[in-house]
Amino acid sequence: MDKSAKVLEILEQYLDEPGKLSLDDNLLERGISSYNFLKIVVDLENEFDMEFDPEELNYNLFQTPATLIRCIEK
């Protein structure tokens, strides 16, 4: 499974309403809360064996799966 597909799989676990998520979907509009965002960060760090820069962890900056993926790929 490629990185993008894995990120989408992780994010879909936290949606308020089930359904496929695209790279450009707005996570806030799809029901990802700030609390779930923290859980997602931990899941992503564990899955990809990396750590997000704490200064970049702004819930409002990661509005789409694509922005999360770009940060993981840094």
C-alpha cells in the first residue's frame, strides 16, 4: 500500500460519517475534531516511524489529507 492510501485509511477511521476520503477533502468539514487530530498524528507517527515538528502541528494548517502527506514526506 502506498503512503497516500495508508494516510487515507488512517484518516477514514476518524470520520464522523463513513465514506471514502479524497486527498483534497477538507478534514474539518468531514468531522475530524481537534481531539481526533491528535490521535491521527500519533497514528501517522507510528505508522511511518517519524515525528512531526511540533511547530508545524497546527490543526488548522492540516485541512486536507494532501497537506498531511506533504508534511510526512519532508
